[in-house]
Amino acid sequence: MDSELKEEIPVHEEFILCGGVETQVLKCGPWTDLFNDQSVKRPKLLIFIIPGNPGFSAFYVPFAKALYSLTNRRFPVWTISHAGHALAPKDKKILTTSEDSNAQEIKDIYGLHGQIEHKLAFLRTHVPKDMKLVLIGHSIGSYFTLQMLKRVPELPVIRAFLLFPTIERMSESPNGRIATPLLCQFRYVLYVTGYLLLKLCPEKIKSLLIRRCLQLMNLENEFSPLNVLEPFCLANAAYLGGQEMMEVVKRDDETIKEHLSKLTFYYGTIDPWCPKEYYEDIKRDFPKGDIRLCEKNIPHAFIIRFNQEVANMIADSLKDDLSKM
């Protein structure tokens, strides 16, 4: 895709109060308020990206832009941060709605199940009930997507894409065997170490480090994710990760069976979070499902260098559905 074309795509940043927690939402396209837009040009569908962990929505901007362009700029592509993974700058206004869920209503909002309710709360308060949805979950975002369908089966989801899906046996995966003791047994050691190393680090140095890393990863965009080095956000990401290791164990075959016709699974061949045998198992158990194995050696963290390839796959898969909108 032409780099100039990508720069022309509008992306609007908002910090909202969702479930009582400030949340970053990045909105690709000219539509920023779907509730109050009553024009005939209001889109009938929203493409909603749920990130992995850490849930830094800024990392997904190039992917969202590619997908927006490939769907002919007809539909908004929004990405939401996880609760507690993004802090608004001091000069940034945090938007609220009268229907925002109270913080007490979402138990353990920074944990696994609280994050699911956080996404459902956003859809209830910011997306019209009659708007069709395409859900795109990456990594643990795939688990969230399945659980959202399970908890609110009446959601108007026409398709759901589960990319490199960590939906089972996380602690048994190659990376899980390493991450489990770190995130569970030594969680507080990580918290203290991270706090001591990062809290005293000047903001200018942190910003310089992040921008340099983004350049190396080919992830430059206009929304610098300073939260990557924010102790509060890193602690919440580690807390969520620990719960993932302990609770994402058994694949939810009942929910998969119920929604199989709208699900697309995309597994990697070199993914240490969900190895190839997980693909083979689910392919055997659901032979009629749209369950794919990547043939391009795309890594689990596809957002680093493979945004275009994954966006192409999703756009091609959506052609028939979107032609009816």
C-alpha cells in the first residue's frame, strides 16, 4: 500500500470513561459518534479490534488503516485499549456518557473477566444496537471475543476473526511455560522492579526509547504509546497475564459450536503461544469450521511487520458479507 495513502486516512483518538476506567479508543475513518449520527451516510457496520496483551491500541493503528483502506473506506475501524492499559495525557479530556457502567458494576475490571465486561460495556454505551459488527480478536483478544459471544449471544456480529488465538492451554504452550512462573509466582517482584526502573526515568528518555523501538519494529504512528513504560499499565498487563495462565485452559467448544458459522480462526506455524498442535486439534474437532493455518510464517505479534498481509486475509474473507451492506 502506498505510504501517502495511509497517511491520508483519518484516525481520531479519544479517551473515554468505560466501566469507570479511562480507556483509549482509536477510530479510523471520519465517523466519531455513531449514536448521534442520524444521516443516511451513517455506516451500517463497525469493525471492532480487540487487542492482545498488553492491550495498547496504538500498536494496531497501521493494521486498522490497512483494513479501512482495503474495505474501500466504507466502514469505521475502531480499536479499544484494555482497561488499565492506557492513561490519558494530563491535557487530554476524558469523555463520559450518562450510560457509562459504574466501576463497581464490573468486578475486577483489570482481570480476565472484567476485561470482557469492559468491552461489552463499551459496545452498549457507544455503538447503536442495530449496528452490525465484525469482531477481530488478537491473541487473548480472541478469548475475549468468544466470551463476548457467549455472554451476549444477541450481539449483531456477522463475522468474528480470531487471530493467533490464545483460547486454550496457555500455560502449557512453549511461551506459557516460561511466563507462568514469572507472572504468577514472581508477579510482585516484577511490579517492584518495574516501578523502581521506570518511575524515576525522565519522560523525555522514556519517549526517546519508545520511539526508537517503534522505528526498529516498523511501527511508527502518530499515537506514541508512552504507556508501554508506565508502571501502572505494565502492572495491569502482568496481572491480566497471570490470570490468563491460570484460567485459559479448556477450549470453549460449546460456544465455538454455537457460533461456528461466523468464526474464522487463523493460527500460525511458528507461534509459541498457540503451537501448531492446537490448530490440528481444533481442525479435527470442527472439520466444517473456517480454521486456517498461516502459510507465510507470520509471527504471533503480526502487528510488528505483517499488518498488510493479515488485513488482506480479512478483507478477502469479508468481501461477500460487505457487498450486502
